[in-house]
Amino acid sequence: MSTFLDGIRFSVLDRSRTREGEDAPQALRDTVRLAREVEALGYHRFWVSEHHGVPGVAGSAPTVLAAAVAAATSTVRVGTGGVMLPNHRPLVVAEQFGVLESLFPGRIDMGIGRSVGFTDGVRRALGRAKEEADRFGEQLAELLGWFTGEQTAHPQVHARPAEGLRVPPFVLATGEGAGIAAAAGLPLVIGDLRGRARLLKAVDTYRAAFRPSPWAAEPYVVVAGTVAVAATEAEARRLLIPEAWSLAYSRTRGTFPPLAAPERIEGLSMTEKQRGFYGAGLEGHVYGTEEQVAEALERAVKETGAQEVLVTTSTYDRAALSESYRRLARAVGLTARGA
């Protein structure tokens, strides 16, 4: 392993993906199980995500799931990647993270995003419109104000038990969100590793515009992306197949499905459009043997100047996914907890 990766943090975001033949409760239980595994391997954080009305994703309530993860672990940092702020009232989000931090002091992260519901129907059910995302900067300022006691949107109202607590905030961003993170003086989580030119432009914008804040004195960049590691390059690439097909299906059918086994996907008859999306979904990720992945991650970290890598890999075979995280930990030199 290259010593260049020494000091770089590696973390995991699990989206509680469902598999064909399995139910959502199983996916959620497996997220908690995976959190215990990556904690033991020495990963820095374990985050969970927010999706509503998506057949292929069980994680719809990230702060609830984060509580289960934190209760099942003891040292890994736990958080959200992220809570989609336009879907919620900032007061409620502050209260939820205040409760988490009170129960698990010093271990909770607050990852916040600006996306809204996946479909018009979901947005209506949430009582939100696409335009809510345009108010993200305002919503973010209110949310942080509930922790500092300085919010002015609702005079004489206080967020209990959040007020006075320090829960590290992170902004999940693409494009415009990088500027919002910089203006607020917050750490930036940005992906993915495939669109390297766009990623580098956003990171440069963030660093140039960053304004120190009580939350962060300097820019802090977390790059997110899919990383798959196996005994051979071909085996690692095979881990990418289920997610690539889910993406292709969602782009052509409007529904994000549960993950299917690679052998079933390889036997499918795809339309030309699906085949194009499927092929694109397999390209640009970091995958291969331990040596190949270490070299690719070294290049990515050098190019972006990132202080942390957030791995977002999903695949059908849960045992193979666990093995990928074990190999990655070895490749980048993580120290197992308790070792």
C-alpha cells in the first residue's frame, strides 16, 4: 500500500438496498450488521441514507436507523448521508439529532442534503415541491441556528435537547451545493468519483469560496463513490452489475428496483436504451484487486486533495460486499479495532 493514503479517513455509506427475494426488514437488519463489521475493520464513519417510496431502498427514516446502528456499535461515528432537509422542518431535524447526540455523545454526524422526493407523487405525499430545494441555504442556516440558539425564524422557540450541543454538520452536494457549503463554512461531501472533471471543479469552487465558521476553520472535503475490491479485476467488476442494472431500469422505467443477481441480469434482454445506461453504469468506478484499488484511490485523493473517502458500494451478494470492505481496509492500511 502507498504511504500516500496514510492519514486519509475511509468511511462507509450504506443505502439499505433490498435484494430480490428479500424484504425490507432484512435489508435494514443487514445495514446494522454491516455497521458492526466495518467498525471492527477500522472505518471512521458509518452513514445511512434517506429515500421515500423507492422499492429498492428500505432506508426511509435515517435518524431512526442511525439510532439502531449507534446502539449496535461502540466506537465508529454514526450519521446520515443524508437527511434531505427540504423534506423536513429544520426544528424537527435539530431535535432528532439532539436526541441522537444526547444518547450517543461524541459519535453522531449530521449529513444534510438538498434533494426532494424521487417522484411527483412522493413529493406530494411529503407536502413538498421541487422548489423547496431552492431554499436549502436558508433552511440550513435555520437548522444550525437551532443548535447555537441563534436562529431568528421563530423567536422564543428553542430546540430541545439540541440547543448547545455540537453535532458536526456536513453538506452533501453536487454543483450548487458546494457553494452553499463554502458560504456556511461546513465540510463538503461530494461525488461521485466517475465524473472527475466536474468533481474537481466543484471542489475548487468550494475551497476558493470557503468562509471559516464555528463549525469548521478550514475546508474539509469528503469524496464519495463506489469502490469494489475482489481477488481479481473481473470479480470486482462483477460486483458492479446489480447496481448498474438497477440504474438502467430506473432511467427507463421510472422505478428503482431491488438488486438482482448478476447471472440473472446477464441473461436479460435489454432495450438499446437500457443497454446504454447499463454500460454507462459499469464505467468509471474504482474496482479491481487490492493493489489496483489502492493505486486508483491514491490518484483520486491526489487530484481532489480530499481528507476522506466515503464508500457507497452496493451489490446483490452480501458476503461478497463484506469481503470487498475487508479487502479495501487491508488495501488502504486501516487498523482493525481491538487488534
